[in-house]
Amino acid sequence: MTTLAIITNRGSTRNLRGDNWIDPLLGAETDLVHFRIDRADQIADTVQRCADAGATAIVVNGGDGTAGLVFAALLNGNAYPILPALALLPAGKTNMTTAGWSLKGTPEAALAAVLKSRRDGTLARYIVSRPVLAVHRGAGIPPLYGAFFGGAAFVDGIRFCRKNIYPLNLPNAVSHTAALGVLLWRGMLTKGTRGAASVRENERVLESGNFFVIAVTALDEVLLGIRPEPEGPNATGGETTLHYVSLRVGAGPILGMLPGLVRGQIKPGVGRTVRRLNRLTLNFGGAYTLDGELYEARADEPLVLDGSRHLNFIRIAS
């Protein structure tokens, strides 16, 4: 039987209401270790403890932010000579990575499915490899890893939503939809040089100017079920690993995008770029987000994003 480790982040949205839901599911399970953590800085040591226990699969009981920190601990560290498979439970405020690469439904149902498959000896058939988005921040600084990067003016809107919408404790779907509406409205009213950025692909300037949003993702969707539909070279993927989407500030580009959003897609157009690529360099100053966590960029220290590293995920259909 596969030796399994579970990392429970007590600070994730679902587990803040109590993480005792997990204990009855574990019952008489064997070859299993369960680690509960309270802080992000405990994750690297916990991943090492998973390796010391011989776990070849790790269940991450948290949100996208927790998952990204586990990715970084695995890819930046030396705990595992052969990387383990990851099962991501939807137990955070943001669960886009989980839905795109691993498990859906309730955390209870998702974990029960993993445990059943492990007992049946069928876990290996559900393992899939996915490219992970890396954000390189400069020499000597370990890269960040995740699935969705967002930058430019809309990150100011994310801060607004965190302060004013998310504390209302609305259901995820409602709060995310309300947040998207606020972000689009702010984007149409944005003026000046807010969102100024330069984007390079293979040392060639791809575009520059003032952007409402720059998004790079290793997922098949950008946000809320919206699928990027690139045109031209590499439109069907090929050897490329990442989707790149940019939208200029102003009412014209944003209103022109809305009909496509209703259909659940975003295509190239006036003020919009949608394409596939493997690596790009961003120069801008200000905040950016990686899987819901906020970071700060400096204009004189470019960010390099690539999708060259892969991890294995356990994906069991709900």
C-alpha cells in the first residue's frame, strides 16, 4: 500500500472552522502520517518529515496558498530524490489549483476518494503530470511556485476585495463573482500610468504599456471557468506550458472582452493579448499575486516566469 502523508493547514478557510472532520476518516488506516501545522514557515520542515516517513504521496489539506508552499518545498529542497504525488483538498478560500489539477467536491469526499483508491491499490492510475508555474525573483532568491500569476492594476482591486468583500463571509462563488465585478469596474475607471509594465518573450519585447491585468497560468482556465482561446503560433499548445493573457486599462478593452466572458472564453482583440508560451520576463513595480498570495515587485528587478518544472498530481473525478 502507498505510504501516505497528510499536511493539514489549520489556518486555511475550511480548517479554521475546525479540522476535527478529518480524524474519523482516517480511522484504522495504516501506513499513514498526519501533520498539523499553524504557520506557513512550518511547511518546509513538514515536507522533510513526510520524506523521512517514506511517504510517496502527500495530501495537502489547505488552499492554493498552502499548495504553492508545498510545491516550493519540494522543488527548492532536497527532501525527495523522487518527487511524491500530490492530492490537493479544496479546503481554502481559493481552490483554483485544486480544481484544475487534483480534487473537487467537499474536502471530506475528496479525501475519502483518495483513501479508498489507496486501499484498492488503484491510486497510481489517477496520477497525472502537470507543469508548475515558477516565478524567479532574482539571483539568490528561491523561486515561488504555483499555478496562477496576476499582476498590474487589478491587484489593487484584489486588495480592495480582501478588505471589503471577503470579510463578509459570503459563499466562495458569490464573493468571487462580486470581486470580479468590482475589479472590472475599477479597470474601466483606471487612469494615468497605473499598471505600467514591459513584457518580453525570449528577450524580444512582446508588449509594453499600461495594463489592467497581466495573467500567466499553467491551468486550462484563467478565472471563474474562463478559458483562454489563443490564436496564431502555438494556439493549440504543442510544447508550450503556459497561457499568457493581458488586458489594457480603459473601458474599451474591458467592454470588448465582456461578450467572450459570457461564453466563458477570452480571445485576442483590441487591447487584449492571448497566447501560449513557455517563458517570459516582466518589468513592473507594484503588487502581484500568485495563487491568492500577495507579493511586491520592483521595476528594477524583473520577474522571470516559466513552466519548465513538473509535479505529479492525484486527480480523481468527483
